[in-house]
Amino acid sequence: MNSDKRIQNLVLIALFAALTFIGTMIKIPLPTGAFIHFGNSVVLLAVLLIGYWQGSLAGGIGFFIFDIMNGFASEAPYFLIESFVVGAAAYAAFAIFKRKPSRVYQIIVIGIFAGIAKFIMSVIKVTVMGMIAGAQLKPAFFAAIATMPATVINIFSTILIVSLVFFPLRRAMQLIFHNQPV
């Protein structure tokens, strides 16, 4: 890989990390204490636009920085890992369409794959946290399920946002970088 390409990759990772951080800062609080945010949308766009490893790393860094700066330091490593798991699910669906989706329904399918992975990861995380706090598996699991409305809303908002902006952003990146696939 030549030097210019490495620099471009680093800049894109940094850009999407910053955008993930900003997207997560834009939050809508819910009565449960959880919040809806736009960071997940940026991570999914990063995976689709700059690739699995770079996009997942960018998202993980953005979430990590957000958590450290906003009192969630104990959760920061988890969200770094989650970015790679959700990114892998999205990229697997992306590969189904040969990494060249051409229709909105294909982006929705990719978003559903990512959303399922996000949901599963969130349930596992909250269940484990409940068990660490002293609950048995079954009550911890059902308590985790009870906290999932915010996650589900985030999943649907991510699918909607990415469906709306993926194609224009992909086209813009193709025009800017000339070497992006059509």
C-alpha cells in the first residue's frame, strides 16, 4: 500500500471516529435513562463506505472516546468490541450484494443484519451486567429484554438514516477519491 493510500485510510478512520463521537453526542434521552443517538448510523456508514476493518475501528474509537468522556469508561472496551461484531454482521450482508448495493431495500437488509447483531450484543451485555450485580441468569435476561426499547429505536433509526444517505455519500466519496468502486 502506498503512502498516499495509507494517509487516506488514516484520515477516513479519524473522520468517521470523530463523526461517530459527534453522532453519539447528539442524543435524545428516554425515561428509562437510556438514549437514542446517531452514532450507530455513522458506524454502519463507515463499514459500508470505507470497509469492515477501517469502519469498525473508526466506530469503536468514536464510541470509546464518547464513553471515556461521558462517564461510561467501564463500558468503553465493550463498545469497541461491539463495533467489530456489528460491523461483521453488516459486512456479511454487504458481501451478499457483492459490496455494490444498488437499491434501498439492499441497504435495509444490511441494516437488519447489523440491527440483529446489535440487539443480541446489547442483550448479552445487559444480562452479564445484571449477573455481575448478583441476579440469576433468568431474571437478568428478562431485565435486559425490558431495557431493549431504546436499542430497537436506535436500530430502526439507523436503518432509516443509512437508507437515506448511503447512496449520496457513496457517490460523493467516488467523486472525491476517484479510486472508490462504482
